[in-house]
Amino acid sequence: MAILVLAVVWLGLWWWAEGRMQAGFTNWVSRMQAQGDVKISYARINRGLSPLAADVTLTNVLITVQPNPSQAPISVTLPSLGMEIDAANPRELRYNLPRQVSINTPRADAAITFGSIALTQQIDLNALAAAEIDPFKASDASASNINIMASSGSLLLLHIDSYAAHASFNRKAGAAATALGLTETIKGISLSPLLTRLASVPFGGAITQIGLKLNISGPAPANWEALASQFNTVPVTNPAGRGKIALQAVQSWAAQGGNANASLTLAIGPSTLNASGNVKFDAQAQPEGSSDVTADHLDAFSAAITNAYPQTQKTIGMIQARLSPYLSSTPAQGQALNMHLVYGAGSVIINGQKAADLPTINWNMLENPPAPTPQAPGDGSGAAAQPPVVSGAQ
């Protein structure tokens, strides 16, 4: 009898989970289409039949994006898009993604293929119980053997060996806790051999690695769902209105102790660039922080660029002259760049020397920019734009 009761309970949970996933898909479609510049359609939605996994799949998904109504849209086609939760790991939502995605633009057709691709999200049970829009506390994505193809998939443009990302979310973060953490790594980026030869791209048209880390600390907005809804109700044709809402959220975050730090690694040819920085805000919501930038073997890097593109020699010479106070040379690192930047209290200081003034952020002006002055036809003086004088007007 107990086994029968457990079976009935499990089947009920399985049916409920599939219903929630189906509702999640339909709500996602509604939210995206409410923005005004996105349309999503699909042939059908299917529920899984195995009691060991709750899954829902959309077939023949078409996503059309048209940010500018006066321009032709861009469409993305996926043969299928699914979500699945296994009985062995009920807190993890796994997305079943296709190995090929087709993209159609007004100028050309393209395709992205994957040797492997995976995306999972960790469910936040408290957020799920509260019926929040995205009830997740972490996500992981990975892909390998990525090829970007033109001519409907017949011409290789770009290859990527691997991509990996991890993100974490904390809805209750205060000023001292991380609200959003993001780590991304892309390895083995290379142009196709054909394009590399045709354009004489140095370093074999390859970038060894790009790495990014970002941490944004709270306070996380208590009403972030309402804020997102408010943002989406503003038409996409009104970027100023959307920008104002975003700026108000940023100002509120800054005024309540918001802070962030980030780092970037870029390895290309003989040189590796490392950059890191942080930002916080004072009592007047003005930014202050520091940043470090290093790069090695810049002499070999710039020589390869100028050998491939001689017309860049003057520009590279000007850049080197501007950076000369921060350049040094050693047998181990070649020509190296070392910059330590500190900003705040109206100044920008590089390697202990003031380099520039730091302008004050006028949040009110950013949120409410003055209307542009219309230019009069003719001489450009604006005289023709003046309203006519009406005799007897009060």
C-alpha cells in the first residue's frame, strides 16, 4: 500500500512539474513578445512520457527579432528546444538544445553548429514557491567544437574550440554580498584558413583565449520582477524611456552601497593582456575605484600587425607614444605595459601621477536629458525654427 501511495504522489509531482515547465515556456514566449521587437512561434509543444524525467519540448521554433521597424528582421530557427528534470536530481533544470541553429538576415544566411552543447540551471526552491519569473540561483553552460558557417552552413567563417560559463544569483544580496557572479572562458578562436589567407590575418587568425570574470554586489532590487515588467512595458521604439528606467535602477543601486569588480584575460599571438578593476560609490553616488592593466611582448605583437598591414604603422606609433610612460622592456617580457589607475574625488591617477580630471556624474541629467534643439533649414542658425509672432496674442 505504501508503495502505491508513493507511486501516486510521484506521478502527481511529475505531472505538476511538466505543467510548470510548459507554463514556463509559454510565459517566456509572452514576456519576449511583450517587448515589441521579438516574435516567437513553434509548431507544437510536447510533454514527455517517462515517469523518471519530467520534460517538455518545443518543435520548429522560430524567433524573429526586429529592433528597428524600418529594417528587415533577423530570424533564428531551432529544430527543437526542450527542458528536462530528472528524478535523480530534481533541483536541476536541464535544457535540451539542438546541435545546429540557423540564422537568416537581410544580407546573408548563416548557421552555428556544435559538437556538444549543454545548459543547466539550479532551482531556488524559495523562488519557485513564490512563483517568481526565473526561480534559479545558478546556471552553467558549455559548448565545444563550435563552427559559425555562412551560405546556409556551407562556408566556415569562425571556429571556437570551447566555451564555458558559470553564473550565480542571490536575490537577497545586501551591499556586502554578491548579487551576480559571472565567469566565462572562450578557448581556441580562429578564423577559417581561407579568410586568414585572403585578409593576411596575423597569428594564424587565432585568439588563444578570452576569459572574463564579473561580480556585482548588492543591494539586489527587492522588486526586480516589477522593475523588469515596467521596463518591458515601454515600447522598444522609446529607447530614452527604457534608458531612464535602467538609469534609475543603477542610481538606486549605487546610492545604497552597490559595488562591482571585473577582470579580463586576452591571449593573442605572443602577447597576453590582463585587466582588472573595481568600482564603488561615495555618499553622493559618485564612482571611485582602481584598475590594473598589464600586457607583455607588445613589440612582437605590433611588429606582426605592421608587417601584415603596413598602413597601420603610423597609428601604432601614435599609440605607443601615448603609452610610453607606462612601457618598459625586459628580456623575459619584451615590451611590457604596466598601468595602475586610481580614480575618485575628481581625479584620475595613473602610476602615481594625475592624468586627468574625473567629471562628476549628474544622474538627473542622465535620466532626463535635455531635448535636442531643432536645427532650422537654410543657414543653420536656427532662425527659421522660431515660432511665428501672432498679432494680438496674450
